[in-house]
Amino acid sequence: MRWRVLLALTVAPLLAVSACSSGTTDADDRPLVATTVSPLTSLASTIGGERVRVEGIVPEGTNSHTFEPEPRAAELLSDADLVLVNGLKLEDPTMALAEANMSPQARLVELGTTVLPESDYIFDFSFPEEEGKPNPHLWTDPTYAVAYAALIRDELTALDPEGADYYAANYDAFAAQAQELSDAIRVDQATVPDGQLKLITYHDAYAYFARTFGWEVVGAIQPQDFAEPTPAEVASLIDQIRAEGVPTIFGSEVFPSTVLEEIGREAGVRYEDSLRDDDLPGAPGDPEHSWLGLMRLNFSTMIRGLGGDPATLDALDITPRTPDTAVYPQ
């Protein structure tokens, strides 16, 4: 039996380093869409384009599992016509704040909870079934990102029926680019040596992607308060890495882990610390500062780290085909 370790520690939630402000004016009467994590903000802006105002709540580089919105986020939520959250128990404090402050006419939509049948929930060591919280990271699987985009299209159309054709066109353009991404992943993952499509990560954010694309998530370590695992746990994971023969273990640039670095050194494998779960690369306005840019970066990094050649991904055109007008809190 493969051993997977998660250090699930209950600590006081991290405070946001900053929060959004609505930044709107009375003259701008476009629908206001509030979102949570930056991949959702990017998707909403991609579909909504210039017909809507999209503003994020969760600052980039923040642990979305422990994020507590600042009270001033209530102003944005009270003004919003549509609130888009991932759901699947990812943003419970933000949802509570939204439900307490939203206009009666506004809608709150849990994208992941809506598109993922309960029969398809993935529970694992990071998200054990007894705690009732399935793995919520659907957006790292392009097929679910397209499902999110379709739901956003439908919600925006209900909110702004005159923009139906516009939202449909933006969705079609995004779905085509997401399919190009999926095709590139499948081409490039075929260059990974046989039996090496295995992930050991700091944060278990790729369970649905792995199921769709035929990868195996071997293990994940997630110390939520940055405490060290016990020597026995470290030794067990090192043994597993050696037994699996994985060439690289993947950390997160958001959560540097001296533990994974030490494990990699002891196991004699490379430690790659540049994966991003929901922190978009580049700066707002850059082509790579998007869901597409985030996914291309992550999957190129994974395939390269596992001994493959991500040439198709690296050559992929990720230039947005709609303007990104979202406000991303920093």
C-alpha cells in the first residue's frame, strides 16, 4: 500500500495581507461580479470581458483554505450582482460573509459544488472523507475549468441577457484554448518515461487532473502551520520516494517547504519549488497572468521535472482572446 502523509494541523487562520475595494463608480452601471481565488477571477473576466466588472477577494499567494476575508470585503459583496465561489467547502468564511451582506437580488454560485457530482468527489489524505470536505481543486483540470466557464457564461447571460452572444463567443474562444492546452498536455506527457507520471507535492491540488489525464498522485505533505513532520514520517516518505523512483518532488512557490527540500536531498531526488496552486504568474495585464498561463506553467514544470519535454506546452499561444479587466487583490 502506498503511503501518503499530510500534516493537517488546526491553527488560527492566516489574516489576509490585503483586501479588495470595489473601486467602482456610480457612472459604471455594468454588472459587478465578486470572485474568490484568482483562477476563478481570471475565468470570470475571460467570459465577462468588458461587459462586466470582476473583482477578486482572496489576495494572490494567500492560502485559500485558511483565508479569512477582511471586514471591508463586505462592501464589495454587498454591491455585487453575482458572487462566484469555488465551493466544496473551500471558502466557508467568505461564503458566510457573502450571505450576510449580499443584496437579496444577487446570486451566489458555488461553481465546483454545481459542476461536480457527489459521486465524483475525491477524498484523500489531504481531504479525508470523515471531515466531509472533498478535494476542491477542480480548476487544475482543464475539463472542469471549461465546465466552470460554461456555468459562468450562463449566469452572466441570466444577469445580462443583452450580452448573451458576447458571453457565448467568449466562452467558445476560451473552451477552444482550454482544449488546445489539454491536447498539448497529452502530447508532452507522452515524452515522460514510462511509469513516471507520478506526483509527490506539497499541496494536493491535482487529484482531479490526475484522474482525467492518467497521472498518479503518490503523496502530499501539507503542514498548515509550517510545523515539521516527525522523523518517522519523513523516513517513511523518503522510503516511498525511493520505492516509486520519482525523479522530482514538487513544492509550492507560495509555501516554501524546508521539509520537502530536506526530503528531496535525503532521497536523492530533485526538489522543484515553483508550482503555483492559485497564484497567477506575471502581473495583471500580462498574457501569462491568467488561468491559461498558470496551467501552462505548472504542467510544463511537472513534465520537465519528470523527465519529459514540454515543448508543445511551451509553444502554446496563451494570449487572451478577450480583455482581462478583472481587479486582482494583491
